[in-house]
Amino acid sequence: MLLEAIMLLTATKAGRHAVREKGTYLVLRELHRWEREPDVLAACEKLIQVLIGDEPGPGMENLLEVSIPEDVEQQLQCLDREEEERWQREREERREAQEQHEEPSR
């Protein structure tokens, strides 16, 4: 939830500036090194991309108010679904590996 809250702060130019100025990237970089939860890693990666990316051009100071063409929105939704499916597979693989590790040897 904290990563999502920080992401919302980065929706505006002033918010992105404030978040960058506080050294948030360094904290996120360390979090990303030890975090194992796929959902947290995904949120961390998205926030890092916002922080290290170029500043959006004129008219995009508030990213929550940007109009996105329908075809682009559909492409982004498709990418989100693919990413979620990938994270789900990784969670299942990790769970299976844990179960195999916990089973007593016969």
C-alpha cells in the first residue's frame, strides 16, 4: 500500500520532484534487492521506472488527467494481464518448490 501511495504522489510534476528529492529511489533499490513477494516487486519496479524515467512533456504534468487513446489503453491492459499471469505462474512455482522442500524424504 505504501508503494501505491508513493506512486500516486508521482502523478504530478511537483509530486515526482518531491519524491525524487527525498532519495526514494535509493530506498526502493534496496527494497527490490531483498523483496521476494511478486506483487511488491512489480509495484516497486513500476515506481522505479517513474522515478528514473524522463519527465513527461508539456500537458502531462498531472498523469491522472492524461487522456489515453482507446487502442493504447487496450494494449496496456493486455500487458497488465500478461504481467499478472507471469507473476501468478512464478507464485505457483515458488509454492510448489516450497511444498517439495517441506515434504519428508521417503
